[in-house]
Amino acid sequence: MRFRSTNSNDETVSFKDAVLGCLPADGGLYVPDKMADIRQIILHMDEGAGFHDLFTALAPALFADDLCPQSAPLVAQSAFNFEPELVRLDDDYSLLDLSGGPTGLFKDFGIAFLAAAVEELRKDSGRHLVLAAARGDVGVSMAHAFSGRRELNAVLVYPSGPIRGLDPSAFVPNGGNIIPIQVRGTFDDCQRIISETIRDREFASRYNVTSANTINVGRLLPQTLYYIYAFIKAKKHLSGGLAFSVPCGSFGNFIAGLYAWKFGMPVNGFIAAMNSNNVMGDFFKGMPFVPRPLTATNSPALDVRIPSNLSRLESFYRESPAVMRNMVHPAGVGDELTLMTIEYVWKKYNRHIDPHTAVAFAAAEQVAASRHWKGHTHTVVLATGHYAKYPELMHEATGKKIPSSETFRNLQKKTDPIALIPPQLDAFENAIASCF
Ligand SMILES: *Cc1c(COP(=O)(O)O)cnc(C)c1O
């Protein structure tokens, strides 16, 4: 499969160039040019196949010559020491549990793959620096994914505020390959400094700089795989249609599902589940996108003012407008219903779900009721976060205390960066240079 910019149809690039280039020069985002058609593989894949098997079977179609058949299983192995799990609740619902990674977030899948892919694509071409703006658990996920990779250094650029969850033994001064740098400024300052560094040709070529931004296609493609994985596990039990309900913030996870459909996965609908910041609801009904002020909710990963994948959604709908009208169902869920849904799922199925998953579950119930899906459309709800990260909320919703998890407690530990700098390019480049 080749990739093009959302702003132009003329030029296409390989997977390797899209991953290492991260962003096209014309200000768009990379999207698949002609979608791979892998319907036959999807339909005939054995139900017992593991996530690594699926990855290996689909890699030739998705990554073409950039990941040869011999290296695909090795990349899968080096990326994923965790797997998605499909949990069937009843005839109407399953949960696709994506919280098995090091930070308990679905984002671990994309980040883990990106790190393994960059290592493979850069093999034997000298040392490279991968820059990423980081906040919260995403920085921890990056540190896990890049730690110990050959000839790679990951520079995690943090905005002001506490830095939590990193393991100092993985830092460069302690013999590791991770370089956390804190900028006195905002997340936007971090992203600006990264772009400026990449455009500083002399520095960028001396240190072989690339970026692992959230909009890198290397993070999106592995996310398509767990939708297909869920289909393969669910298909035997399906008597009617299949839908997915996805809690949406920047809409990266959601667009990955639409790509899985384009690749040939049989599916009848996608629910775009939002909290009270449901500004994209109008967009899906065919109106132009207009940003609105944010309100803070109990599902904070969905509090996004301008989704970073907006131009990918627009590009998708220019090509497939019928999908938008017939297959995508937006729904907004408030805080109170989110809490009630955590309680409902606990009482009915004896399962804890995190607040983002609860938004998706409640949205699925709303859409199923309004479209009369009960009894003949099975909905897979994406469980994007681990419930044990929200002990107080779980207690409030279910009245039960949950056992505290050491992994998630460690995510709260404060760490010092190796440098604290003003938000300026020269300070940033000097901090990097001092590591070598
Ligand atoms: C990031 C995140 C989301 C939203 O995913 P997007 O790809 O940004 O739409 C949903 N749930 C959890 C737990 C998250 O961390």
C-alpha cells in the first residue's frame, strides 16, 4: 500500500517514507492512497489465530516491500508482548479489551508498533533520534516502546508540569537511550520546537532526526488490525450484523476502524461515541466543523477541541460520502450517564469498565435502541483504557473498592527530566547535543 497527502492526489510515498517523514511537506496528513484489499484473508483467517499471526498474514498487503515476509513476524514479536482480547458479554455486546499494554491504554498498540517499525526501517543506517511531544501516560508508553532499541534515541519533549511514570534507568546519562527534556511552556510549544528542529537541516542531518508524532501513519495502521482481530473472533457467533462503538477524542482510533472496513472487513456500522464535548456530531450529519469551548468531563481523553485527524475524516468522506450517511452514527454521553453505565455493566455482566469505555457502551445502547438493533446487530465496544486507573471513579459508580495496581501506581511517580529549558530552538538543540 502507498500513501498520499490529504492535500494532494498527485504524489504517493512508500510506508517507509510516510513513517519516517511523519508529515507531508504540504501541511496535510498521510492517508492510504489505494486501500489494500485483504477481504479474502480476513474472511478465511482461522478463529484461533493470535494477534501476531494476523499481523504476519496481513503485513505483505499493508507494508509492501518495506517489511519483508521474514521480518514481519519478528517486528510483531518485538512490538507486541500484549494482545487485544475479545470478551463476549451476550448476544448484543462484546468488549474488545485493548488495555493490556504497559500504560493500560489502546495507544500502546500504535506506539509499540511504531517503535519496532522505525528500528527495522532504519536498520544499519547509523544512529537516529526520534522526537516526540509527550504528556501524561503517552510519554511512558513511548519510553517503554523505544527503550533498548538498537541505534535509536527517543527524545520526549514535555511541557511544564509534573512528569510522571518514567523509569530513570532508561535515560541516556544512566546508560539507556531515552532523553526526556522539559520545556518551560505548553504542549504547543513542544510541537513547535520539534517542527523547527526538523526544519533545521544542518542539525537534523547531523543527528538523523525523525518524529513520532500522534498523526504518524505508523501508529494508525496497527490499530486497524485489532478491529479485524475482533471480527475474526466474533464471526462464528454472528447471526446478523456487526457494529463497533469507539470512544473518540482525536479520532485516530475511529479512522483506523473506517480503514479496516475499506480493507474489506464486513461491518454494518460505526458508532462515534463522544462525551458532552460532542462537537463532531454535526460534522457527521454533513455540517461543517466548528470548534466549541471545552468542558471538563469524567472521560478526559475525549475532551478534545479540534480532533487532529479531522483532515483524514474529511478526506475519507469526500471519497465515501454514503458511508457517512449510512454507516457512521454519532452519539454524545454526559458524565452522569457515564457513571450509571459503569454501574450497569458491573451489575449486569460483573465487569469493570473505564469511563471512556462506558461512554462507548452508553452510546451503543442509544444507537441500538433508536435503530432497533437489539437481537440482530452485535456491537463490539472498544475498551480503550484500564478501569484500575480510575479507582475513585469505580468506587463512586459501583460502591465497591477495587484492588490497587502496582503498575498503575508507578505511572503516578514523579520523575525529573534530564534538562529543563526555555521554549527555544537553540536551548533544545544544546540539550540534545550535551547527551552525546
Ligand atoms: C486517547 C484515548 C481515547 C481517544 O482516542 P482517539 O484516537 O484520540 O480518538 C479514548 N480512550 C482512551 C482511554 C484514550 O486514552
